[in-house]
Amino acid sequence: MAGRRRWSTEEILDAAAVLLRTSDADSFSVRKLAAALGTDSSSLYRHFRSKTELLRAVADRILLSAMDGHHPEGDWKQRITSLALRVREAFGQQPQLAAVWGRYASSGTGSRLVMEEVLQALRAAGLPDEEIPVRYHRIAVLIAALIASEAGVSTVTPEEYEQGMELFRVAVLGADPERFPALAHFARDVRPLGADRRAAFEEILAAQLAHIEAAIGPSQPIGSGVSANDRMTTDETGVR
């Protein structure tokens, strides 16, 4: 009697990604994945110790695809913006997996590549080393939240989208001006969440980067990568 086929780690991740495109992290299970592969759960647990570990690996593959062929260009703000847009585009092709990334994060090579690029860009901005981890965290949270939010909008069916738009129009255009005077005043200009997502993404990210730039101060040339201690040495001796 022929034994069960042995699935490779990459084949398991491929099948998991396909299954997650038609479901979500809550309904996903190792048992369902094993059934799709025609095997039993125990064979998959030889590759991944838990469902969470498997989901993190699936999300990491999206980050790896985003970083494939990426070459940092421009100043530190351009580098971070370019990276964020690449990650957004990668998850935009598989939006169901964006929620997985936002919930479970990742600790694989893809995640490390993204972290390395953002951290290097922040160092190039001239931030003191002690400030960089906090600034990195704010950027990471912002990007993950924006991508997860956008993915939620993009996964609705056309019927659900039209229903949502109708409810939006009723809620906004039909607002009682006495109870909601500001909403009634701006009703025809307020746009639903699904409109101009890329523009909103770029503007919100740009505002965060501008906040970081303002914190660096005029005494530090942007992009020089010179620390506070280096500046003191240069000011006092005239050399680095």
C-alpha cells in the first residue's frame, strides 16, 4: 500500500495561502489545510508547531515578495514611502492575508528585511540611535493598520459594496441638520472609506514622516546620518 505523500514546507504554505484567500484566520485551521492536501494534521505539525506559526510564515512570504528586487533609492523619506507602497501592493494582491499579518505579525526573513530597511532609513535621517526604535514602532503600526483597513474594504463582494454605499449615502445625505449640523454641511463632499485609498495612505504616511523630520531639528542636516555625539565632536574639533 502506497504511503501518504510528503509535502514540502513551501507546498504547505502555497496551499495555506490559497485556503486563506477564501476564508479568514479565525475559520482557518490546520485540520482544514490537511484535508485540502489529502493528509493528516500530524504531518503538517512536523513543519509548523502551531496554527499561529504557520500563519506567520504565510504572512512572511508576502513580505518576501514585496522585498524581492527592492533597491533603496532617494532620501530616507522616499525609502520608507517606497517600501510601504511595495508592502501595500503585495498585500493588495492577497488582501485576506493582510489581516493575518496585522494580527499575527511575522518573524521570518521577509519581516527582517522590512525592519532592516526602515531602521536603516531612520538612521540615514540623522535620528539619535536611542530614538530610532520608537520611531520605527510608530511607522510599523501605522503601515500595518492602514494596510489591514484597506484590505478589509477590498475583500467585500460587489453586492456588499453597493449595499454599503447605499447605507453611506442614506447616513450622510440624510443627516438631520439640527442634530448633525457639520455632517449636513459637508455631506456632499465627505467620501466613503473606499475612495482614494492610495492617496490617503500616502498622505497619512507623509504626515508621520514629516513629524519625524520636524523632531530632528534644523541643526541636523536631513540624511547625513550624523549622531548627536558626532556633531559634538565635529563642532569642537572641526573634524570627525
